[in-house]
Amino acid sequence: MTASSRPLMKENSTSQSAPACRNLGNGGFPNLRVLIGLFIVLAGVFLALIGLGTFSWLTASSAQAQQKHKLINIQGLSPGFDCATIHEKGIDKMEGFRAGLIMIACGEAEGGSAMPGNTFARLAQKLLPIPLAFGAADVDLVTGTETPPHIIQSETYTTANPDNPDQIVVCYNDSRGAAVNNLSGCSASTDGGTTFTRLTNGSGQSPFANTFGDPVILYNKPTGTWFTVWLDFNGSCTLGGYKSTTPWDPNSWTHYCVHTSGFDDRESGWADNNPSSPHFGNMYISWNDFNIGGGALQVRVSTDNGNTWTQHGITSTFIRDVQITGDPLTGDVIIAGMDEGGGGFPHNDTNYIFKSTDGGNTWANTYVGTPFPGPGVVACSGNPYFTCMFPDQGGFWRHEGWGEPAVFNGVVHLVYAQQGTTGDPGDVYYIRSTDGGQTFGTPLKLNTDSTTRPQWQPNLSVSDAGTLFATWYDARESTSCTKGNPTVP
């Protein structure tokens, strides 16, 4: 994550009836409707706050911005990292916290300042006068004491136990552990989302030591085990996490590793929990490895319930990992990728679909879309590779148009954002394939507002009945939105 906020699905965000749903909740479990209203608005608030002051809580333990040709020491890198290699190594295209630390320490981005707690409380009250219509009252995931400025959470990823939907785990980036290299957190519910408890061990931190956020949480049905995946810096591990059969117990989580010695970013995951699937129990993690081809799209697959992981290269060059998901009926696995046209603003995006029908052993690029103008207002001043959705003070809230796929019974769905017409920074579009991701129909614009205010960062869920639920961030009611102004939604 860089100093321009990364409220991004790596979304990550595999939203679908199977329990792998990033950012917004799982359409297959009615109790999660309680959460959906919370995530649509509160997640937007949390992420917008990061946009107002990303890494204010990181800079205390990282070097002040200095000259570009400086040697720095960042956990997970060899000592004496050369700032002059930022662009060569693709760090300006990475979104994880470690990349953000590097950018700040090398003087390529600035840390900000978080809103005081009372200010946030007032802002939340203004934005949430009544619960949304999707369920009952909103539920606070972050229980326990919070001490400013370590009060920011973002990028929620939700999974429920398909055998017991009362058990729900929501993981997120969490600034609480900034001083101890633990930027990861989860909250667990055993009553169907009525209440949540933030996982806190005896040290006052989450049980996910030496991880830098970017959450994925999967449930492995054959073993009844929950797997978190983070940017991981335990030893040589660069992608991994912690697992537990009793996730509500903060002392039950043990470490495991998915990938070592990489330069990993923007991971996503899906678990095949259908006993009738030919690949029942398989787990899949996709990500961008910036040690390969400037950010090649990669997948690791476990066919033995997370004990071992086998790597498969999807691309040899940089295609952004938008999201991985799977068909709970057939076991086919789908990855949505995006060619960002070299970044900057303006730029064109191109949607890609990659598919495996044999449990992840082989992959085919089944679809390459027509290039379309990426959403945004301005190139982010802290890192001009990314586009920012708002222009205040050089721009904040990074978004390149990434969307989310969903698949059920061979029908593949995809939502994404693109530049609108007549000065509209962003509209949300939906496309559908009825032939397993080979061809897609004409794009349908989902937002129907008549304003030129942006819609961006869409999510998509599909239920076991085949119904779809699309959500996105929407600024149609904020015609005078200004950074730091709590009176405008």
C-alpha cells in the first residue's frame, strides 16, 4: 500500500455463495446481510480515512522521506535496499503495506495523519443515521480498546462456515500492530453475525505476528480448518498466514506458509467446499509476484488441505490479479485479471479471464476484453502509476477499475469500473458469459444516476439460487465532497 490510499479489493474479493468473500460479505448466508450494510458504508468510511492519511501510523517506525538514492532497511528485504530500484522492481505498482513503507522511506510518498477518534465518531453518525435496508442494526467488528492514531481498519474479507453459518470470521488490515510488524486483524462471531469479538492475544495484538495485511480468509471443509493468508514475513515466507479449527480462540492460530522468497502482492483465494465437486477440498491462492516478469500472475494450489502448495504460472508478465473465485457446482476455477495499460492517467484497462477445469493443474486465458478508459480524476501525486478517484491535495483513493468475478453453474459474471462520459470519473459495468468465460455479452451500466459523480470499486456476489448482488462506492450525493470535511457524505 502506498501513501495514496489502497482501499482496493485485491479485492482484493471473491464474493460468492461459497465462503470466500472479500470486502462485502457472503451472499449464500442470510445472516451476513447484517454485515453487508456495515461494509457498504463503514468500510467505505474506514478506507476513505486511510485515503485521508495513510501510513500516519506507520511512519513512527519507518524512516522519514529522504532522497531517492538511499539505502534502507525494511522487514522482509535484504539489508541495504536501494531506493533507486523502486521502478525496476515494480514497487510503484504494488499495493501492500511493505511497498508503502518502502515508498515512504525512499521519499516517493508521504505519510499522512489519521482523523481523531471523536472526529470519526461524528462522521460515522452523520453517514449512518439509520441502518441500511439489507438487515438489522449495523454491528461493530472492532471490539476492545483503541488508541489513536492506531484506529484504522480496512479491506474486510468475510467467510462463513458452510456447515455452521453461525460461525463467521472477518479479516482486515489493522493499524493496531504498526509498531510490532503486525498489520493484520480478524474478528469472529459464533452467533451468525449478531456480535463479533476482535481477536486479541495476551500481548494485546492479533495472533498474526509478522504479517502485513492484505487479508484472505478461507474455510477448508474436509478438515474444518480456517486459513488466513497475508503478506507474510515469518522467516523466508512471503505469502502465508495462520490456521485454526477454533478461530474465536486467539491462542489457537498456528503459522503455515504458502510461498517463500517472492516479492508478493495482492493475493486472493478460493476454497472448493462442495463434496460433489471433483476437486473437493482444493484451495487456491492467486497473487502478483514482482520477482517474475515485473509482476507475473501466479497461483498456488493445495490438494491436501493446506499441507503443501504447488505453484503454477498464469502469465509471464504483469497482469494485475483482480480476484480468484470458483464454481461451487463444477469445481472450475476462474481468475479475473487486468492489463492496466502502463498505469498513469488517463490510461486504458483490459479485462482478462483465466480458467482451470482440472483442479488448478493447467490454466487457459479464455477471454481478453476490449480496452476501455480506466476510471479516475488525476494521477496520484504520491505515486503517479496509480489513478486517484478524488483530486484533493494531489489525489487520494486509488482505483484502476478493478472489479470482481462470480461464477455459478458455468455462468461467469464480472463487474468493473470505467471512465464515464461527459466528465464522469467512473461508472460501474457488468458483463456475463454463458459459455464458461469464453465470450461475454454487451456491457451493462449498473448505476443509473444522472450525475457526473463517480461510482467505483464494485463487488459481486452470486447465491446458490443463481441470483446476483452487486455493490459499489457511490458519490452521487456528495457533489461538494472535500477531504477532511465531515459534513458531506
